Amino acid sequence: QVQPVESGGGLVQAGGSLRLSCAASGSLFSASSMGWYRQAPGKQREWVATITTSDSTNYAVSVKGRFTVSRDNAKNTVYLQMNSLKPEDSAVYYCNANTGGFHYWGQGTQVTVSS
């Protein structure tokens, strides 16, 4: 089992940067594909980025070139570096661990981008 806990959210001006962290307890972190999702008010949760166990990454079109996902297996942590932030990036960001088809979610961290 993997239990993710997100941190690093906050308020930033448009064009600014934030780095989100997701610390995951449990012994299966290195065997888990890790993803970031976000949910804005009144909208469905949407996928943002994924990093696999072999460090392969994928991004949603809306964030490609601005966001970078990375992981540190020694620290059981995955990161989301967000640059050139836009007001439409404002949302609660969730970390997801996919361990053999079992999904574990964190509680989320709020990101607000002011114009």
C-alpha cells in the first residue's frame, strides 16, 4: 500500500512557478507509477502528468513544456515543477499512486494563480 501526501501549493502570480511534492509512505513506492491530477471548482478531475517506474513521463497537452514531473525513489517522493503558471492552472492538485492497478490518492494541495 502507498499513501500519498501532497505539499507545496499556494498562491502565485501568473508567470510564476511552484513546485509540488508528494511524499508517499509504504514500501511499494518504487514499484508505483505516480501521477498528478487536478480539479478546478465545478470541473471534473483531470490528468496532468505521469511518471512511470522506469522514469518515463507523459503530460497533458495543456501543461506540456511548462510542467515537469520527477521522482526520487530514495525519498519516496514525486515532484511537479510548474513554470509559467496561468490562472487556468488554478485547482486542487492531487497525487496518485498506481501500484499494480490499485490506485491511492492524496488529499490534495491548492494552487491558485492570480492574474
